Amino acid sequence: MKYKDYYATLGVKRGATVDEIKKAYRKLAQKHHPDVSKEKGAEAKFKEIGEAYQTLKDPEKRAAYDQLGSAYKPGQDFRPPPDWEQRFRGDSPSGGHFSFDDIDFGDLFGAFSPRGGRGARRSSVATPGADHETTASLTVEDAYRGAQFDMDGTTVRIPKGATHGQRLRLRGHGGKGRNGGRDGDLYLNIALLPHPLYRPDGHDLYMDLPLAPWEAALGATIEVPTLAGKVSLKVPPGTAAGGKLRLARRGLPKPGGGEGDLYAIAQIVNPTVLDEREKALFRELAEASSFDPRGHFARPG
């Protein structure tokens, strides 16, 4: 049989931590999973990756692999020493309870098992399914109420209050595991679609609030649409263009409870068509008013 370098298979150093090994495995498993990859030999590569991971993630299996394989190079013929089991038992980190039954050497070195002799091989390795990732495009109303989507025949529910750019993890909705391995996860990247009224910012919403000049100058009480229905908003006298008026708890729901706010941004809108009476009133206002909107301009010296 030939020695296999599992560290090289996963692309990690021999001193790699368990987290580094796990991260490398997940990345490679997603790339080479037969349900995802169209490359020739993807299934064989996927099994090789899983075989390496099953060994290196387990401290005792990894110790056995490191001790047995330290003198070998990839592709070199391999045969463990006859007294290896006895020596390794005494050094076992589990206090002498480690045995060869804990290691499937069909996985470790491809074709050898001290219990089964040469040619023994385990037919398969339990491997988790690949994680999948996709974008879920939601309306603002979907984010407010929650939404359901059908993905590959499975109904997936997105909770209310999802925000733009959020990444949701749905356990068990990814690729199918093999040989008893767990199913992978599905990651949803939330993208909120443009809305004719509202601009989301986290759980807060912003909207433009058109005001007539006299409403901004004199103040007014007006109706404003929200996701929960119309509400009354008091516009204070002297509201300037760009002024921010807050409607508390009229934004998107928050996962832990409560809601964001809705901010109405004042926009002064002048009438585009005036009858003679309206023109006369504007002329009268212009003559009577001392207001100078350009008073801050620098005057010639």
C-alpha cells in the first residue's frame, strides 16, 4: 500500500490546529462535493478529503497517524512495525484505553488494517453534506412580516425583521450527508429590494415627506403611511427642508423584540400651477416678508 499525506490533502501544516483543519476541510468539501462540483474525479477527491479529515480531527487518530507516518513520503510503500500497537498503547493520551479498534487503517493508509490484514478497506466514510449559499431577495413588506420560500421542495421560513446584508444560517438545508454524515447548512444572504417609499437602514426606515411651503412654515398635522397602516404626524412650525421627523417604533421588527424607527425627511414642494388668486397671495407675501433665504451669502466688500 502507499502512504498518504493527509496534511497535504487538506492543504494545512503538520502543526495546524483543529480549527484550522476543520476550516480547510469545509472549504474543500464544498468545492469538491459531487452534488456541487462538475469536475472529473470530484467524488474520489471528496472521499479523500473526508478520509483525511476523519483522521486529523481526532487527537488519538492523528497521534497514531503522525507516529506511524513520520518516516514516510507520499506514494512510498508503507508497513507499520509489528510492535507498534503495544508501544502506542502505553503512550495513549487516554491512559492506556486506546486500541487499534479506534482507528480504521483502511482510512489511514488506504489498504491495510492490523485487524483485517492486507487488503482490508472500509467501503465508505461518513461525510457531512456541503454547505450551500444563496441570495434571498425580499421586499420591505417581507422583512416586516416574515416570509416563506420554497427551495428544492422544502419550505424555508425567514423570520420577520431580516435586514439588508444579513446572513441567515438554516441548519440541515444544504447538501445531503453521505454514509450517515449530517446534512449541510444553507446560508441565505438577505437583499432587500428597492421600495417606492421606504429606505431601510438596519431596522430603521427612512422616507421622504413632501410638505407644502405653508405646512412647513405654519406647522400641520398630516397622515403618513407606515408598514402597519397610516398614522398622524405633527409637523412643527418652521420645519426646514431636510428636517428629520421621528416616528418611534414604526420601522422593522428586531429579533430580540421591539422595532426600529421610521424617519420622515421633510421635502418642501412648491406648487407648479398657480391661479391668479394664488399668484396674488404669493406676491403679497413677498412684499410683506422680511425673510431672506440667502442672508448667509457673503456680500461684496
